[in-house]
Amino acid sequence: MDLFSTSQEVKSDDFQFNLKRDLVFFDIESTGLNVVRDRIVQIALIKYPKNGGDPVEMEMMINPGIPISQEAIDVHGITPDMLKNKPTFAQVGQKIIDFIGDSDLSGYNSDRFDVPILMEELSRMGIVLDMTKRKSIDVQKIFYKMEPRTLKAAYKMYCQEELKNAHDALADVRATAAVLKGQIQKYDGVDYYDGDGIKTEAPIKNDMSAIHEFTADFSVVDVTMRLKKNKEGEIIFNFGKYINQPVVEVLKKDYNYYQWILNKDFSSQVKQIVKNLMKPYGKQYDNQ
């Protein structure tokens, strides 16, 4: 039996890309967000031929050989049980690179995530994905450049006026207040659907508590986002070699890391949170 789903043609629409070489769109689901340490659990690719022929798609599930973070499972829904009989990347990597060939690559946020993690997986096999010889089209970058998320752009969208004296503090504050008024009026009664299609009924209203509840990220513990809470409510590291591990459990075992945090360029808030967490665990933590 083949190791991956059969490649198949995708029905074309009327629009045709103007291509000088094949263009492969691809997306990756993974065990986590670290492009070096994490692994691919699913990859899907669609190749648009430069000669204008019908596009061809290929998709496969991959056994990563390492645990999948709960945060990743919550996003893509792929569990270890779904992958236990699937091939490893080493078994399918050559088929992936053969499918890509010398194509240009495209994806959404692909420059920051999909391309780097694919390069790392191939590198472990001794295969180089040479990006210097191909074009990379990150669709997210087009979106961000063409639909800027600046105060000036927001003022024009919600207030239908050009913002004058941008970057003057008082003018910016006045504009920000005007934008919020415009947002409350524009989205009054409008329901919100997240990326998974889950509905929040009319979250934007003339109620600051309601807006705060809708926009706040309650998993974030400090303003520099070095610490956050996991699904169980434990405070965990959001950086470094202990990323996603509970702060208390790590520092009980690694006192030197505690000292390192207190002596490095972390915010006073982070240092105080860490001190407070560790106070119950002995005099060495009390005398800082």
C-alpha cells in the first residue's frame, strides 16, 4: 500500500496564474510552533503547472515520533492515535521533495513557519530545500501589506476620513477614541465566528467589560508574554529551553535557571511573578 494519499487533479476555475515555473501551495500541521524542535504531522500540497494544466494535489499524515503538544491538538485536532500507523517523515520526505521539484512555493504565513519547518525535516534526511533558487509567495504578507493594520488605516476605515498629524500623541489619542466609537457602531449586532466556526454572539457593544472579555488573552500572565497559563491554569514558560513547561516544577529542579532569570534582562514583572511562585519552596528562594 502507498505511504500517502493518491495525488489527484484539482478542478480548475477560470482564473489562470501567469507562471514561469510550477507553483506549489502547501500547508503544514505540526506538533507545535517551534520550527527547529517540532515535527510535521500533516502536509498538503497543490501544484499548479506552468503550462496551465490542471493542478494536482497530494496530502499525507505523518507519525512525528515525538509528543504532540496539547495546544497543537486543540488547534488541528490530530491526536497520536490517528498517527500511530502512519509513515515517518523519513519514509515520505523524498516523495515530498520529488513532488515539489524546482517549483516556487506559496502558503499562508509560510515564510515564518511552513517553509522553515519543512527545511528542518528535510535537513534531517540530508536533503537541502534550496530557497535561493525558487520564489516564495507568502499570501499573509500580501494581506498585511495591502490591508495595513495601522491607526491611520483604522481611522480611514471606521471614520471615513484621513488622519492628519499622525504620530502626534494627542492627535493619535483622539483618533483612537474615534476609531473605537466607529467600531462599536459598525459591529453593533454583528456576530463573530472564529477560525473553527465557533460563534460569539455580537461581542462588540457599548460595554467596556464585554469588549475586554472579547479581546483579552487570559492565558498571558505578563505584559512581555514570557509567561502564560496552560489549559490546567498552571503558569508555564513561553520562551527558551523550558518552553511550555510549568515554571514551579522547572525551577524546583533547576535553581540555576531561577538565578539566571533574576539576573538577566527580564521585566520586573516577570521577576516578581517568578519570585512569588517560588517563595514557598525554601529559604534560597526567599532571600532574593
